[in-house]
Amino acid sequence: MKYSLLKQEEINQKYESILTFWSLEKNKLICNCKFPNFSIAFSFLTEVAILAEKMNHHPRITNTYGNVGLEIWTHDVNGLTKLDFEFAEAVNKLLDMRRNLF
């Protein structure tokens, strides 16, 4: 499925709905979370990987001990699309289930 680049106005509007866990930097959505340990962080990332495969949208992932970083943008258009925000919303649901951990 092909997605088109969002205009800045659209980005600002969609960003309001995901900002709990995400920041907006250089046309990318960035999520940084600190979990109590590596195992819990890796468990979360396993769910993110499954989600990424289902949505066919794969974030840049970093994991150091309990620190997880996610970066998303649509490579094909080198910016943000509707798909990026859909993915961020889905990740937010995974994080909401773990809110008591960080």
C-alpha cells in the first residue's frame, strides 16, 4: 500500500493523539522508554516486532539494558505518513499495558 507524505498541519494534528510516549524530531517519530531490566524491555520489543510484521512497517530499534528506542518514518517518502501514526498508536497500546513498569 502506498502512503503519501503528510503536510505539517496534518502531522501536528495527528501528533497530539500520540504524544504521551512519542516526540517529533526531524520528520521522525521517536519513542524512548526505560524498563526495569533487559528481559522486560526485550519482551516489549518482541511484541513490537510482531506488530511491525502485521503492519508491514518496521521501526529503527535500539535496546540497551532496559532502555528501548524506536524511530519511525516512511522510508519511501522520507517523512511521515498516516501509517507512521497508526503504528505509533498501536505501540502506545502496548506501552499502556506496561505503564506501571516505568
